[in-house]
Amino acid sequence: MKITPCSLFKSLRVLLIVLFCVPSTWADHWPQFRGPQGNQIAQDRQLPQVWNPDQNIKWQVKIPGRAWSSPVVWGDNIFITNAVDEILESSGSSSRAVKSGSRIKPTNDHRWEVYCLDTDSGKVLWRQVATRGKPTMITHSDNTYASETPVTDGKRVYAYFGMNGLYCYDFTGKLLWEKDLGVYQMERDWGTGSSPIIHGDLVYLQIDNEEQSFLVALDIKTGEECWRVSRQEGSNWCTPVIWQNRQRTELVTGGKTVRGYDPLSGKLWWELNVGGGRCSASPTPDRECLYFGTEKRNDGGGFLFAVKAGANGDITPKPGETTSPGVLWVQNQTGIAFASPLAYQDCVYILERNGGRINCYYARTGESVYSERLPGVRTFWATPWAYKDKIFCLDDRGTTHVLQAGREFKILGQNKLSDNFYASCALTENSIILRGAESLYCIGESLIKTAEPETDRLTLPLQDRYTGPIPGEKDRIGWSEGN
């Protein structure tokens, strides 16, 4: 484990922030992938529960390019990331027209963008180009070059573009720092997908690959590396999570071995071998347990685990057993794939990738409650969310299936939009933000209005790293609505 001098004085500082200064306003924002607690549960909000193209769409903004990253929200600001194939753009072709099952080769120049939009109107406040050039790696057609969700601490926004770098901006769009964390081969050229998260004064990245996997903590203000631990892992696509359980606060990473770390120092607290598989779904916490699993592949997987708070050491159950001192239960053949588990009230919900099946388990025992198919579903990529005793499941063709939460399978309705969806939602105080392949949508109590992505704007100061004009933007590298 590598610890740099900055971690020696930051540990106490971060601990004090954790104990005494955790902002209650986080409940009013959606600052990271899957929300403030990393669990996709809406609390203290007034959200619509019915929508369609003619009902409860406050605004819709077309976003060029191709990106599966989810939006994040802080107050009046929505942040998204984007990747645009400039060759396809200049030829008038759609960068979304990619043959399914193929690989996208890094032959065309791209630009990687960070957007800030107004929550109420959808107006683009600013857009910055983080970097441009040819991608550093091949990716899969079911992936993109901007699949990692940004994260914000309310003062800055951090955009990670996989092997193309990490970029930190303030809320006016000014680049504060950037970090190159290396380029590594990914399994089968499937690309990257793990998003950054923040805790205290640190931003964490889980960079698992085929060459040199590691977990790293950076100073949020400077990008200085505070600590790094190597990981005996191959490629993974899950996002780490901060687990604030009844005993302590942990940094948990997924993989073929799931691990719990001290977020201040990177010290390993516990680990659990999950038996192979592909890890795309992220761990899901509640106060008592952590739920996670890997997609079943040729080398194993498909299990769902519940880990107890306060686990220590190697907590892998012995062969033939489904519990251990740190494992509450194990359930096999769960169908877990890309969507992360949803733990709500006394149940854990798993969406299978193909075929529309939802599996429900009792959270305290792992007992199977039901396994049912939702009609008309082809694929689930997005993680479901929970609100007011209901479960909302967004499929790839734009239908959100609304279910009654609890131990009875009951479909309450369907909400349909004409777009394709791969990203998980973000939630404001009174709106749902959905990112489709074509547009960004704000679902709230209003009539539809379509906002244009181009607005009257003033240029931001040119960054020193500017390398040329953006197609269609004349000589501007970034632009901002004046304050």
C-alpha cells in the first residue's frame, strides 16, 4: 500500500468531517451514481409517478454524441459527461449508429465534454471540452467512451473518462486540475465503466484492468495522490461505494473478490471471494448489510451475498456453506448482471439483464420472495429506484415499469418515452432526470417544452491546453452563460 505525506494530516481532518460535518443538504441533491447514499432510494422528495411524452415532461434537451454516464444534480445544476466522434459528426452521420456486438476502434478523433444545465429549464449554462483526440483504447458497442458518471461535492464536479483522464471543474466551468491515471488493457476490449465517488476531502477511483489494478484516493482540491493500494483483480466495471453502517464507515469495492477498506488510509478490513463471474453491478448498502454479486459467466458467479456490518478478515464461507462470521446469507442463480441491487424496506430486488425478469429476496434471510417477468421487456441496463412504497424499473426501450414494493408482485403501471435508455436516473427535489440515447429528460409536474442545447453564451477564459476549434463552435473551447 502506497501512502503519501498528504494522507498523514488528512486522516484526522476527514474523520472530523465525517463525524461532525456531514451535510444534511445531501438529501436534497443527487451528487453521484445512485444518489447520496449509493442506494437509488428517493427520500424527502416530491416526485411524479406517472409520465409519457405528453404528460409531466418539464423539458427535453437533445444531446449530441454517445455516452451512457448518468446525470448528477446539485441544487440548480445538472452535470453530464459526453463523448463525440468528430468524424461522424462532421459527415452528418449518427455516432450512435453502432453495430451491436461489435468493437469500436479508436481511429476517429473524439472530444470529451462536461455539460452543466439549469435544473428548472434545461438551458445549457456551460459546456467544456475536457480533452480531444483519438481514444486510448478499443471499447464494446454496448459501451461508450463516456460511461462513467461524474461526481460533485457542491463546489466542484469531477468527470472521469476511463483511460482518457480525470478532470475537475468548478461550478462556473473553470478547469481546476486534471489527472492522468494511466492506460491499461481491459478484458476482451469491453471498455471501462467504474465511476468516481467522494467522501470527505477525497475522491476515489477503482481502476481494475488486465495489467495493473489499483484503488486510489486523490485530494479533491488539488488532485494530489493521497494513497494507493494494489488489487489482485482483473477487469471490473462496478463503482465503489461508501458504506455508512451501524458500526463504521467503509469504502467497498466490487470484483471477483469484494473488499472493504478504511476510506482514510486504504487499509484492508475484510474480503470475500464471490466465486467468479463478471462484476458490472455495484454493491448496495443499508445500515445493517451490504448486498452484491457478479453476473454468471463461464468461470462462475451469479450469486447474491449479504455482508454484515463490522466484518473483518477473510469472510468467505467454507465450501458447501452459505454463511460465515461476516456473511449473513448467500443466494445462488439470482440473475444479477448490469443493474445494481435495490435494497428497499425489507426486500432486495434484482433485474436480470435479458428477458425482463425481476427477482425479489427477503433482505434478512435471502429467502426468495418471487421471480416474475415484466411484459414487453428486452433488456435492463439501468438500476431501479424506489419512492413512496413503489419500485421503478426503466428498460432499454424507454418503458418504466412501476411495481408495488413488498412481498407481493403487483404491476401498478407503465410510463413510456420514445428513446433508448442505458443510464440510471438522477432525482431532484421534485423531478426525475433521465438520460436517453438521444435526449436528456426532466420529468416533473409540467407540460412538455423542448429546450435547445445551444444558448446565448459568453466564452470562458481559454484553457492553456486548448488544441484547436470545436466543430460548430468556431474558436470557442468552452462557453458559459454570463453570471
